Amino acid sequence: QVQLQESGPGLVKPSETLSLTCAVSGYSISSDYYWGWIRQPPGKGLEWIGSIYHRGSTYYSPSLKSRVSISVDTSKNQFSLKVSSVTAADTAVYYCARLVPTTGTAAYWGQGTLVTVSS
Amino acid sequence: QSALTQPPSASGSPGQSVTISCTGTSSDVGGYNSVSWYQQHPGKAPKLMIYEVIKRPSGVPDRFSGSKSGNTASLTVSGLQAEDEADYYCSSYAGSNNLLFGGGTKLTVL
């Protein structure tokens, strides 16, 4: 069974960089699929942040592209997210997910991790 | 790119049917058969209910069905049950490996 688990600091100061990691079990990242990050501000809807293919190709939301970086570590079967220059608007539950290329279908999600941006 | 448009709320009585719409453009919903629907209960991760407009993952009741006409996709829940009360989100491939989500619809079972 494919499982994803997010980890990282729950509190980040404004202007600093948010860093999260998603550990994947039950499936090799190197096999196929895109691996993505999706966030949900408290009480609001879902927002796609970006995706990565195991060979390193990355795709980012146009609205976040200038501040976002996604990388993959196939040796650890995990992928990571960095969001720079964070503000309170970046406070959200961050989910990692496995995505089908060209459709964006996400059948497997992590449980989500709340990241709060506050001083 | 703007989020897909969903009604903020929908409701129905047990046993009834309810349909939730998801409106985009010819660059996303209308341009690809890549609409997905997710169910999200409070405090939980989204769960895939429909993919590629009309397909249902294994384990999802056949009370859930999807369709699309032009730039608008729809999710229909038939035979409403109490456990169907949740937030529902649509998503669509939007070209160039971009993905869009709808704003979400809160479904209330009366």
C-alpha cells in the first residue's frame, strides 16, 4: 500500500524559508508518477503548489513559482518542498501526494502537516 | 490561472440526489478529460472519488458519478447518506503540467 508522510517544522518566522519533506513507502519514487505538494489555508480550499518527476523535472504553480523549489532524493525515497520569503498567507496544511502525469489525479495523499507562519 | 468555480454549498435530504458543478474554461475543464473529484471530511486528507471525469476508484460507491459538458464538470451523489456530508473539491489538468482546484463545496445532508 502506498503511503506518504509529511514532516517538518510546524512554525516558521515571516521572511524565512519553509521546508518540508515527504517520505514515501510502499512504492519507489523512481518507478513512475509525479510527486506533488498541495496546500490548504485554514478554512479555505486546496491549492496545487507544484510537482516533480523522479528524473528531476519540476512544475510549479505560476502564482508561487518565484518562491518555490521541489527536489527529490531517490536514495531515501522522499521528496521535499521549500517556500522562501514566507508570510502569514503561507500558513496552511501542506499535503504531499502522488499524481498521475497529464491528468493530475491524486489517489494517494499524506495526512497533511500544519505550518504556521508567525513571529 | 484562476481557480475553478464551485458553488460554496449544496444540500439534500437522505435518499435524495444532489449535483455539484465545477466550471472552468476551454484551457482546463473543457480542454481535457482530466477532471477529478475529492471528498474531504474535517481534519482529514482529501479522498479521490472520481477521476478522468467519469471513472470511479475501487471502493468508491456507485452512488457517486461524474460528467462533463463543455467547460463545466459535475459530481452527482445519489441516494444521499449521512456520511456523504463533507467538503467536495474538483480539480482539472490545465496544460503544461499545471493543476487547478475548485474552491470547494460544502455538502450538507439535511
